[in-house]
Amino acid sequence: MKKHLKHQIFSIISEEADKLGQDCYVIGGFVRDIILKRNSKDIDVVTLGSGIDLAKTVANHIGPKTPVSIFKNFGTAMLKYKGLEIEFVGARKESYEKNSRKPHVEDGTLEDDQKRRDFTINALAICLNNKRFGEMVDPFDGVTDLKKRIIRTPLDPVITFSDDPLRMMRAIRFSTQLNFIIEEKTLAAISSNKDRIKIVSKERIMDELNKIILSDKPSKGFKLLDKTGLLEIIFPELFAMKGREEIDGIGHKDNFLHTLEVLDRIVPNTDNLWLRWSALLHDIAKPKTKRFVPKQGWTFHAHNFVGAKMIPGLFRQMKLPLNEKMKYVQKMVSLHMRPIVLSEEEVTDSAVRRLLFEAGDDIDDLMTLCEADITSKNTDKVKRYMKNFQLVREKLKDLEERDHIRNFQPPVTGEEIMEVFGLSPSREVGILKSAIKDAILDGEIRNDYDEAFAFLKKKAAELGLKPLSNQSE
């Protein structure tokens, strides 16, 4: 392991720990990632003694003005050095009360500290003291679990998950991120403890859920959440999408599985968390809008609009940001059917202009979502859709270059309309503004001030409005 500890920070920590007479280890994710050959810039250092004292001496060694962030309540300290973030903590043991995941903490041994870790693969430690520098300490055979690609708890998983239920989410997140299998006994313990997740804050749950969504194959995580019973508790709206129903021999697809397929399909094309959330939520209103119509089959009429109305409530309930990110997801959900409808019909300039007007700068993301939404097993149908989507993309590019509709601002403003016709804010001003916008989007006039102003005078005359005499030219 010595070859992985060549960074100067490790020799500094080793020297200062020996001066203080404190046993010292690098532990957890950094060690795990060494074995997995993954880059990690976060280093956790555990010491038998004061982590804060060790951090201060290390900082002083680096340079007298090296800043140290100290968290006395937690007995931890953190500093940054040459692109690395190093956190220091004294070895400890923990005990829990039933209604809280906040532990009672006492000083402990290295073994105590490793026992309190969530998984065997995160309990690995490497000694940094000079005499044992680079020596691995692996009491729970975490290295073997890494090689076998297994998630397992160091102690009884029922107790581990009952003590800190967030670990259930972390088990599923690590399994998804690393493409590991959750060991059978550990997986069963998640199911038996699923109701304990209710004592965990929504913010912490969402942190883990976001990491699942940002993984290479998020469907794995959501299927595990469903299998263990967690999904119904933390995300009942998504759980409600599960299953197929059949009437008169006519069935519909499983919208839960379809949604996961769309999410997986969008992953190679975007790292944007909120576009991935849009994929996850694009059909969220299908359970609410599902109807069976004789001789027609299953319909989900207006599920995009109903879904868009659900987004603020969902974001509020899940403690997700109620800002532009929410509005972006709302827009994606609302518009996700539009390019599909366009691809099924003749692609008119007017329809494409209107789509570009409503989507604005998010049009490329919307097209990416819609292409991911084509999950048909009929290859000819998929090819036809994708070919038509390409036509829509070409039309979008052509019309944007010609008409500048993206983030469109009317060439004649409401203020100017009021000034020209001597109007105060009124219904007539709105009618005239909408008429100009529609005329441009329908291709009746160009997105040009002179054409828009001439059209305005004509439309105003139809409403019986005349420009003031000094505004007639």
C-alpha cells in the first residue's frame, strides 16, 4: 500500500502523529478507492487521540498560515492541501437511541471505529505511523468483499440499519454506483428495517437519491429501492406507476419500468441532474390520468400538464430546490409530448416556431429527453421516430437562424402599444401583444420591428383603435 501513499501529505501526517505519540490511520472511502483504482480527493484520517490537535500540528507543518476548520461539537477538523481535502477525527465508538440517528459518542479504539462503519468496504484502514507505514488493517475482510463486489455490513445488519437508517440508502447507492451486489442477509435487513427510514431527514434521503440518479445505471438503484420496500415510503408517486392493468384483453405498459428505461437511456447524453430528474418525472401523472375508453383502449390524457402541476408539490415535499431548477423540470415535463407529436405529423414551420418559443434555451435538453422517451421494442418504429426527430432538430436550427425565436421578445412592447394608442394597461393591450406574437410564430410576418408595427396598426383598426395623431407615422 505504500506506493499509494506517495503524496506529501501522508509523510507530513506520519511525522506529526509520531511526534504526538498518536496512532494514526487513513480510513474509509480513500482506501476503498485505492483498491478499486478510482481517484479520490477526500481523505479521512482517524487517530487514537485528538483529531483536532493532529490537524493543527499538520497545518503548522505545512505553513503557519494554513487554515484549519474545527468542529468542536463533532471532535473533527478539516484542512485542504494541494487539491486534497483531509478530515481528522479521533477514534470513537457509538451508541444509538431508537428515535434518533444521532449517536452518543465516546473515545474508542481503532477496532471500535471500524465497527461503527457502515460497510466492510468502508472499514479498511492503512497505518500512517512510521513503523507500520502502509500496513493494511482489515478486520472484516473488506478487501475480499471489494474483489467479490459485495456490499456487507461489519456487524449485524439489522442493528446497523436500525441504528442509522440512512445506511440503507447508502447501501443501495453504493451498489448502484459501484455495480456491486448487496449481500443477501444485508438486503433482507433493509427490508425488515424499511420503516426506520422515516426518522431520516428528507434532505439526507435526497442527497443519496441524487447520487443514484447521477450514477451510470440509476435503474438498478430504483429497482432495489422498490424490492426492499423503501420506494413506497420515500417516493410513493413513483411507486404508484408500477404494474400493468388489462381490460377486455387490452393492457398498457408498466410505466414504472418505462420511466427507468427512459432514465437509463438519457444517462449517456447528459450529466445534468435536473434533466435526469425530468426523465424520472416525465410520466409521473399517468396514474392520476389513466382511463380505459371502450373501443379506444387506455388513455393518459393531459398527463404532461397534470404532471407539470405536480412538480412544485413534489419538490416541496422532497425538500428539493424551489427555484429555477424546479421550473426547468416543470417545463420539461409540460413540453415532453410536443416533439413526439411533431415527429408523428407533418413538421410545419409554425409548430416548430411555437415549440422553440416555449422551450427557449432548453430546447436541446427537451429534444434529448424526447429521444430517450422512445423505448418501443419495434425497431422500425424507433428508426422512424428518430428520423423524424432529426427533421425536427434541423427545422429548429433553420428557423432559429432565420427568425430568432429562441427566448423571443416581441419587437413592439406593451409600453409602446399603450403610448401609440393612448391606452392604459388593459385587455386590448394584451390582445394586441398576443396577436403580434401569434403572427410571428405562425409565419404571417417576420420577427422584425417594421413588419410588426404595420401589423399592429392593422390589428388595432379591427378593434376600433386609432393611433394618436403624432404617432401615426
